[in-house]
Amino acid sequence: MRVFVTGATGFVGSAVVRELLDNGHQVLGLARSDASAERLAATGAEVHRGSLEDLDALRAGASASDGVIHTGFIHDFSNYAACVAIDLSTVRALTETLAGSDRPLVISSVMSHGRTEDDVPDPAARPDLPRLPAEVTALAAAARGVRVSVIRLPQVHGEGDHAFVPGVIDVARAKGVSAYTGDGTTRWAAVHRDDAALLYRLALENAPAGTVLHAVADEGVSGKEIADVIGKRLDLPVTSVPVEEAGAHFGWLGHYLVSDLVGTSTVTRERLGWTPTRIGLLADLDHDYYFNQPS
């Protein structure tokens, strides 16, 4: 299958590209810059120049492919609403292009506390889930001849991670303590990026139209456990920060660190036979690559 992949050089997307190529698929990857194009070409994938804001490029990539995997997202947390709006426009362009084709479209979303794979509420009732409208828009395309599926991602970890956990490590270095919030019992669901990449491939190949999937391996790793590993690796004291002071201590990460973001994947495993086999978040966090990368 020739697969158009957005976010093809990103942390998750690059693992998806590798998984697809290793299993006999061809990849047409979206690349915004010359550097991204060079990295993508080096993997053996075909380069398609454009960006998530270039809807014509997205439509052309989807039209030229047998299926689409959308992993791209602009992670600018200083203007998150704009990033969410761009993602919604991307999903609309992809679903409109694939309508009536019965081709697969796999889009990325995010985990939120306590939701099951069958929990897809009305966005008007859940303004706290800003990426829910993209999920609903994608799933509606199942009625228009798109074999669409949604993968909700928890905290994704592995070598090359540069998002949430590295941000917590940077704060620990800057503050001189490895902190957790409150009593340390808030939890993050997590998955290794290679296990997530496998789920994307399985969804592309086998997921029925209208399927929601959870890429959850660790159902919930506590903030205290994460802080303990970071404290050990950096030789820093481990301490609690009051919940009301999380924003002052952690910056934009504070919102996530006070939230319980647990999830399960029981239904996903039954639907697609997905079995995560890579190491969990805590074991992965104890690797040098999390502590030797530039901040």
C-alpha cells in the first residue's frame, strides 16, 4: 500500500514510517523543510513537500495514495487553540479528499482521563477536550466512504523524545529539585513509540470504519514514580509541590502534571490483536538518552 503520512519526521511519525517500510508498504511523507525532506528521503520514503497549513498539498498527497496516516500536529502550547484549529482543518481536508474511496485514514488524537474507546461525546458538551471536534469530524467520514479510525495517544516515550518528560527533566535541573504535584498520585498513561507505530499500521491495514483505538501500554504511571527516577538520575532531592503552585513551578507543564491522565486499551487489543512489547515508561526513563540530550 502507498501511504501518505503527515508528521513523517516527527517523534511518532518517524516511527510509523519505519514500521510501514519494514512491513512492505511504500511511504509518501509530508516534509515542510529541506532538512525534513533530507531525513525522510534517507529512510527510503518518497518526499511530498508541504505543511499542515497547506491544504492543497494535503489533498494532493491523499489523492496520490492508497491510504493516509495523520500524525502531524503543531505543538505550540503558547497558542494551542490555533494548533487545534489547524489540525481540524487538516482532518477536514483529508476526509473530503478520501470521501467515497473506501481508503483508510488513521488520525491521531490524545487520551483524556477515564474515556473508553466507545466514549465519543458531543464536542459542545466537552469543551475541556479541544481535539474532540477533529475526532468527531473524522469519524463522521465513515458514513461517506472513508475507512477512518482514530488513535488516541497517551504520553509517548522512547529515544528521541523531546516533549513532556524531557520538559520535566529540564525543570528539575533548573530548580534543583525533582518535584511531583500534591501527594504524587496523579498518573499518566504511556506507550513506547514503537508500540504506537505498530498500532498505526494495524489500524491502517485492518481497522473497520469508525473505530476508536487507545495506544495504551502503561495504564497509569504516577508523578511520584517519575520524579523518583529523575531525582535518582540527576542526584537531586525529590519533593512535593502544592497543586496550586504547579503552574509557577512547572510552567505550561503544570496543567498536565496535576491531571490524572489514565487510560486502558482492553478493547483496542481485542479489536486488532495489538500487544505492546516494548519497555514501560519508568524503565525507559532510566536510559541515558533522556538525560544526555540538549535542553
